[in-house]
Amino acid sequence: MADYATINKDLVFAIERKALENAKEEFVLDRFTDKKSMPQKSGNQLKFHRWEHIDESGVSTLAEGVTPASTEMVRVSITGSLARRGAWVPFTDELMEQHENAGEFHKQTGAELGYTLGRVLEKDMFTVALAGAGTTVAFSTIDADLKSVRNALRKANAPKYTTIKTGSTKVGTKPVNSGWYGFFSLNDADLARAATDFLSVEDYGYTDGIAPNEIGVIKSLGLRIIESDYLVDGNALFLGDGGIGSLGLGGKNKIEYIVRELGDAVGVNATGDAVTDALKQNGTSGVKSRTGSVVLNPAYVIKMATV
């Protein structure tokens, strides 16, 4: 007979950690965002602040003994929405009989739900980023398009990335090769590979500083290319450092694994009426986490789209 005893806190912690690892593996775009820690019960808004660049018109020609007009530092407040994402699966006593013990079942379930949650969060963030892009470049002739993207990022004084967030369960950074980063769908990534001056990641001659799913770089433009499972063909996204902010995963924002053991859940009878699970036949397990992202500086976010 399988052991259906309630799983203990240590096992729940291990399951949540694995779910988080799997989610972060899929949630690649989040590594290119500024992070904001929001304590629990702090409302449903994600709040950031940034400083505008000082306009060049604020630089004066000095005359002897005359104090020029001042210029101001402008602080911009940005807010985005926080939401909760979650998924759960039912299980039965017969399903549990297929596993040696409850721990094995819950480990497999938590791991798979973590992957699924990460994929959904990645799609959510692409939606936010593409909708908030400050510039849209027509997706037509790849060499000209990529040059337009580079020019827009340079005009905006968009910083290049030199570090990104790690994919570990702890909050940290790792160095990457300096550049702006562009995300293409798997099919459209072949267009980037065909661009003039594209250098494949296999030909870099080094392995350090390579971003997840990076396929190469447009050397003359400083655009590093990443392919993504979660972009629709005909849409590409380019980022400068500081373009997007997010709550992120990890640190205080963990993935919570929730279990209702056999007998704790409410079942249904043959006619669909809710009944107490008197024979301990039904249970549920699931994950949930808070999520949120917002475009911090639209000028640092470039969308390339088919017109």
C-alpha cells in the first residue's frame, strides 16, 4: 500500500525550490529586467521610479560673471499591475497508487507546474513589453531593420547590458557580453542568422558571458540575438538596460506549493453534487505566485513588427 501521509515542511520546501528553478529556466526575459521587491500585503501595484536624461538644451554657453539658467532632474513614477498566477491539478487514490509514495507524486507535479508557470509568465512579459514599446520598426528588410533598431537605441541613449539576473533561486547577477539584446521567434531567428555581419555563438571563441538561448551577435551593430519559443512570428523585441521592470521570481517572491490531501478535498457525486470526500478518494495540488511587469522607459524598448 502506498504511503499517503501528509508531506512535511522540508519536502514542501524542496518542491517549491524545484518549481522555482524550473519556472526561472523558462522565464528568460525576466533576467533582463530591473527588479522591485514588494512585500506581501502591499497592494496590487508595482511601483518604480526613474530619472529622465537631462536635455542637451540645459547646457549653456557661459558668459563672464553671468549665472546661466538651471536645468532640472526630472523624476518619473511608473506603476504597473500586480497579479497572481496559479494552476492546480486533481489527484485520486487510484492515481496515487501508481507512485511509491506521496512525495514522489508531489515532486513530479510541482516540477511540471513550475515549468508551466514559467512559460506563462514569459508570455505575459512579452505582451507587456511589446505593447509598451516606444518605437516600432517595420519588419521587412532585415539588414535595414536592424540598423534602424540600433539607431533608435543610440538616439535614446539606451544603456547596453553588461550583466543580467541569474537563473538561480537566489537574487543575483552575472556578467554578459556588452550589448543590446533582441528576441526573435524560432522561425524569425533564421532571418537574423542571415543578416550581414552575423556571428554565430558557436564562433565566439569563448563560453563566458553568453545569455540563455543566445544564438549570435550582429557585430557591427552591437545587437545580441536570442531566440524564444514564446514570440509570435513577425514580432521581435529589442531592449536596452533599464527598459523593463518586474517583480521577478525568487527572493521574497517565491512559488507556493499547496496541497489538499486525500480526504481534504470536496468531491462530486454521480449527479454532480458536491459531497464530502468521505472515502478519501480526492485531493489537489497546485502552485501560485505573484507576478507583474511594466515598461520603465519606452525609448529603451523597440518592437520590430510585420506591417
